[in-house]
Amino acid sequence: MTEQKKHLTKSDRFKVMLRSQFLQGSWNYERMQNGGWAYSLIPALKKLYPQRDEASAALKRHLEFFNTHPYIAAPILGVTLALEEERANGVPIDDAAIQGVKVGMMGPLAGIGDPVFWFTVRPILGAIAASLATGGSILAPLFFFVVWNAIRVGFLWYTQEFGYAKGSEITNDLSGGILQTLTKGASILGMFVMGILVPRWTTIKFAPVVSNVPLAEDAYIHFPKGAVDGGTLQNILGQLSNRSLTPNKVTTLQDNFNMLVPGLAAVLLTFLCMWLLKKKVSPILIIFGLFAAGIIGYVLGIFAP
């Protein structure tokens, strides 16, 4: 008699999605989200591996290091479910292949979650809810809670299903064709997003003055000494649009950088840190080195606060 093929139903996959919302429930500094990841997969692993020893081995397999944005983990979960299902049905997929898919996807995709959810969707919904609240509407907190969770849960479910559907294609080409294309595309997208965020998260201001040019008498505002009346203040405010506040035009090195290549210093610093990490320099040492460089540079007048 032919053994019946094992299959994860939509109900099984839905249970995994519900559990994935606790992905960071046991976050730790050694393997980060591995506990939540394994907890999410338990319903599927029990279905695919009814034998206790097989289920234990599968659970142990997923206790390896895992870390990504908690919502972006959904498509990776879907692909992993497909790989485990194929393995349970006799396809020769080893532990390294499953772990390789997880690692290959979690890094590049991690940089997408913050700009999409934390910096776009949630601020927009928060602003709408705040406007409702200032108008005295009691629906403001309910609006934020319901809409945010509808978007979040919907994204978790549909992207997990998408990953599950595409996972079967990956298992049909374990030589690396589809997987290589998928991870390459995710890497390009992730690096693109991270490249945008580097100037936002990294700020370097050079303090040295390049030029200090006196302005003509009619090019800056002459502030009167002592108290001013309403008419004088109104006159001063009217000159703000076309006159300088100071008698000299001071141009710093940072002003020149901003005109030529904004964010260049931040990008170069990022590449320097990447090069140091490639040379096996400790991340802790790099962090303390940045602290020291910033403090010394400020004392010497190289960097501005």
C-alpha cells in the first residue's frame, strides 16, 4: 500500500501564522528569535512528523540562530513550511538546505520591515488617529488598533501563504537556480533600502570654517540695541526672507559637502565599518572606536554637535 502523502492544510498554516506573532517572546542575545521561530513551527512539525524522535529532531533543527523583522519573517516561514513538507514526504532536503534558505532570506529582507511598517504605515495611521482624537472622537484609538492589526495580520497571512506556494518551486530546483534568484533579488532590495537609510541614521557634521565673507550693509539685518517696540519687530520679521541674520556669510566644510554630495561622509563611514568587520575586527571595538573618534573630533573642532 502506498503511503499517503503528508500535507499541511490551510488550518495548520493558519496556526503557524497565529503563533508567529510571538516571534520575539523569547528573544535572547545568543540566538535571538530562535525560540519564537521554533514555537511558531510546532503545529506544522507535529503534523509532518508524527514520530516523537523525528519531531524532536525537526524542532532542534529550528533552534538555530534566526533574526529578522518580526513581520518579514512570515514569507520565510512559508518557504520553510514548504521545505519541511517536502522533506517529510521523502524529498532529499538536508538540514543545511533548510537553514541556508532561512539565513539567505532573513538578512536581506530584514531591512524592508522598518521603513515599511515603523516609518510609513504606523506613522500614517497614528497621524489619522491623532487627528480624530483632537476632534474629540472616541473612535481614534479603536481606529488605530483595528486598522493597524488588520494590516499586520493580513500581511503575515498572505505573505506566509505566498512563501509556502513559492517554496515548492524552490524544492524542485535545489541546485540553486530559483533559490539563487530569490535571495539575490531580496539582497538587492534589502541593500537598496539600507542605502537609503544610511544618511538618515548616520549623521556626521564637519565644523571647520572654509570661508568667512563680510556682507554688504543692506544684505543683513541690523538688530537695534536694547528693547524694541512692535513696529520695529514687525520690520525685522519682514526682512527675514531676503536678508541674513549675521553680517558675515560663514561657510563650513559641511556646507560644501551638502552642496556637492550630501551624505557622503555617512556612506564612507559605513563602508569603513563594513571593511573592519570583514577584517574580523570586533563590533564592540568598532563601537567604542566611533565613540572615541566622535569625542576627540568634537574637542579638536573637527566635528560639530
